Amino acid sequence: MELSGLVALVTGGTAGIGLACARLMAGEGATVIVTGRNVDRGRAAADIHERMRFVQADMSDLESVESLVRQSQDVDILVNNAASFPGALTVDQDAASLQRTLDTNVRGTYVLTAGVVPAMLRRGRGSIVNVTSMVATKGVPGASVYSASKAAVESLTRTWAAEFGGRGVRVNSVAPGPTDTEGVAAEWGDTNDELGRALPLGRTADPDEIAQAVLFLASPRSSFVTGATLHADGGGAAI
């Protein structure tokens, strides 16, 4: 088990890609903290594996993020996965949804990382994996807010890799293509499947397929990889 003795924190870890990451890492020996807003779903996630535990957190709420930082000082692996992903054309996008998405996807990710990484730097080791999106670099109608937020996180990935690499902390991104999760289906409906059919592989991803990419970047197998974006998008980056 390649993550034995390590502690991982997975935001948005109670469902979808985040839950798949948490299960996989716990199976590889890590103690995994999963976060989310829904307590019932969080408790159910924690019951999946003895090495998983739940901490309630809302990444759009600054006080909640700061509380999470205080509870996560010994983290070896940080997976910034929690995200808001509204689907609306720019002319129809409401300001509240715009603010919530930026608060969750950018500010929450930034504040949590800035709070957790000092302990990694002191220990001289750590891995941060940011879950971004195919649309961070690909124009998709209706994804303006989400794509802009994830492009910002990919930029942070490169900056953080340059800032933290000299002290043993690696920072990378996984950019999924359309993935079959309940949350995406609720927000994007049939559009998600249409995007999947347009890919070279002709389908959407299973969350476990994305989790495998996250595990690789979090693990010692990627020890000489930092500042990179792994496109787990069914070939979306190729077209």
C-alpha cells in the first residue's frame, strides 16, 4: 500500500470524484479526511472505510475554510476537489452564482492551501492535487464561470509548484473531461453526455477513472512531476 502512514485531505469528498479519490487513497493505506457540506452524506462516506473520517466544511464560507485549516495541520496529501459548477450562458448567469463559484473554487482552494502547506514545508514533503476541468482550456458554451475559475486554479498550480518545490512539496492538477456524477447530472443534464460523445473515446468518465489519475499524482510514483496538468479527459485536449 503506497500511501501507508500518510494523511490525505479530500475536499468535496462525500460524493462523485472526491469520494472515489477518498476510497482509493484509504485502500492504499492513507488516513483520509473527507469534507463536504452535507452531514448525512459525510457520515455515510466515513462509514465506507475505517481509515476515512468526515469533517463538515463549506468551501464557499471563509470561516468554515479557516476552521478546516485548524483541523488539518498534519496533512501529507491535499486534494482540492470541492467545486461549484453552474451551467448558464454568460448573459443569463446570475451574480450570486458567480460569487459562490469563485468563493468555492478559487478563494476556498487558495485559503485552504495557504493554511495547510506550511506544515508540509516544515516537514519537507507533501503533494497537492488540484482537480480542475477540461473546460479550463476548452471553450464550452454555458461554462463561462466554471471554466474561468478552473483556469485560475491551473494558474495557481504552476505558481505553487514554483513556490513550494524547493522545499519538497509538489503541486499538480488533474483536468477531467465530462464525468458521470450525480452532481454534474443535476446541473448539466443531457449536455454532459453530449460532451462525452464528442470526445475521441466517445463517452463520459467514471469517477474512479479520474481518481486513479489523482492517486498517481499524489503518490511517490510521480515524485519528479510538479507544475503539471494531467488531462484525464477522454482525448478532449486533443481536439
